[in-house]
Amino acid sequence: MLVDFMKISTVDYPKKIAATCFFGGCNFSCPFCYNSQLVNFKGDFMDDSIFFEYLDKRKGIVDAVCITGGEPTLNEKYLTEFIKKIKQRDLLVKLDTNGSRPEVLQKLLKENLLDYVAMDIKAPLRKYPELTGFKDIKKIEESVNLLINSQIDYEFRTTVNKNLHTIEDILEIARWLKNAKLYVIKPYKYTPDVLDSKLCGIQDLEMEYLHQIYNRAKREGINNIKIGGEL
């Protein structure tokens, strides 16, 4: 459910001006998560009428709404109704998800409620239980297949942490996703809100590490890979 929102973002929805909504609660415990305050959210949820009043006042300015978390798909009924209210305002909807609930993703796609999905790939599948605490790997595979076979825009993305991901780990993901539209690798950025700074470290990932991965992927003929934040 809605915890807070960012009024204007120019980076969360590609080539669109978006408002970004943050949902509380997550079923993963990724040590590099920088939205750790949302993972085990214990505060009060926001009255979402405040958000929709904001959208109505910004009609013609905001093109889209990005829904992120936490993990928004944990509350299917609330998420579905929330998106329908956005769609009633003729706005685009982008969903950020960890892919753990393909059944929810499938219903949203079937009802044409999504225009863009960004799915985080946390690690090679074999490392998911270790790095996320989530063990039902088939659900991750199912979500990936749903998106690849969908008609909407989507991307897969990985936040790369040198302490947790080897170059071979990320290449393994890239090979798996080589037939997808887009695979984005992004650098780990330290903030005090990181879930486990002892494990992840307090240094930002140097971009050279991503360039090594990118160059090796390109040499293998993996052409859908992109370094996040670069043209």
C-alpha cells in the first residue's frame, strides 16, 4: 500500500515525466537494498486520495505513474484498484517488481493495466535463496517469460555489488536474458539506508567493473545489455 510519492521524476519512466509511488512491504531481504525502510514497513500508510488529488492538479504535466517499493504486487487487490484509478486519468503506468508474484503480473497484463515493467534480477537463479531469502525460483522464471512474451515495454535490471556478484554471475544473467528487449546493469550506490552495509560495503561500485561485464557480454554477441545511466 502507498507510503509516499515523489511528485516529479524524469528518470523513473523512460522519456516521460512521471510521479513515483512507493509501496511498503517486501518479501525479499536483499542486503544491497537502499529502500530498506520500506522492506519491513511499520509506519502508517498514506491516504491515497492525496496522491490522486495531486494528479488531478497536474493534469497535462505528468505523463505517467511509476509504482515501486518494497514490492507492490504483495497486495494484489489494492494494487489493481490503484492502477485502475491511474488509468481512469489516461496516464501510463510503470511497475517495478522483483517478479516473485507472476500470477499478479499475469492478471495485470491480461487486463491491459501496465505499459512498462522493470523487473529486478537480483542474482543468478542459483544465488536467489542466499541473496534474497526467496526460494521459489520457478516464480522468477515465470515472470521473466511473461514479460518476454508480452506486448508491452519492459526491462530487466541488476544492481551490481562487487562483494556479492562476480563478473561471471552477471554474465550468467546476461546469457539467460539475451533474447529480452533490454538488460540494464547498474552500480551499487552506498547510502546509510542500505539493508546490510557490512556485507555490501560502503564504497560505490566503480564503473570499470560494469564496463568489464559489458565488454565481455558484447564479445559474446549479447547486444541487449546496457549500463544504467549511460547513453
